[in-house]
Amino acid sequence: MKTLIVYYSYTGNTKKIAEKIHKEIGGDIAEIKTVVPYKGSYNSIVEQGKKEVNQGYMPELEPFGVNLEEYDTIILGTPVWWYTFAPAVKTFLEQNDFSGKKIYTFATNGGWIGHTFKDVEKVCTGASVKDEINIRFDEDKLRTPENEIENWIKKIVR
């Protein structure tokens, strides 16, 4: 089984969790990056994100540099933007074929998870979407108990 941890992180919270998972299970890790980074105050980015989600906007991504065909298992990390995955993750999911792959999703957020996990399932047709985890933060302070995250990671490596 070859595993890839792939994530998008705006504030760094999703990156922290991706790195924790990588440390625990190994495999490869890759970050989704937009060609034009988000700039401005947190509140202005929140408003921009709301508009982008509502419009179905898909920002252009930097070249990924990883061949997804080489992996059986994808661990996908996304922040929740307006009750779904971030627009950069939308672009990534729409531009790639996940048929035959196992996908485990973790979503970081400071509020409500919304329909994030259902949206991943809808986009990843042909994939086996497995257990997911909702990871709560208050700004940069982790609120989800560490043991919940560790137990979820153990499910992946079985």
C-alpha cells in the first residue's frame, strides 16, 4: 500500500495535522498551492472564500509534482470554507481521477463541518471514501482531543 497525504492549508492548522499524520504513518506528503495566494485580512479572505464557494470557483493551482497513479491510499486534508472544502481542494479534486483509490478525509474548522465530507464523496466517484474526521480549532488552538486524532490515524494503517 502506497500512501499520499495531500492537503491545502490557509492558516496552517491543516498543515499541522497533515504533518502529524505523516509523522505517524509515513508515506509521502504534498501541499496543494494556489498560483495566486490569498492576501489580506482574515475577514477579507473569509468574505472572498464565501463568494468563491458560492460561485463554484476553482483557483488555478501550482504544478502538483506528484503522480497520483502511484498511490493506493490518499489522505486528504482541507479546511472548511463555508460548509465545504476550500476552493483549492475543489480544483484538485475536480482535476484528478481517484477511481480505485481509498480516500480518508480530515477537515479542520472552527465551527460547523457542513457537508464537506459528502461533497468529497460526490466528487471522488469511483473511489472508496473511508472514515473521515472533523478536527476543531479555535484559531490556532486544537480543540479536538489528540487521542481522537490518533485513533483515526490507527484506522488508516490497519
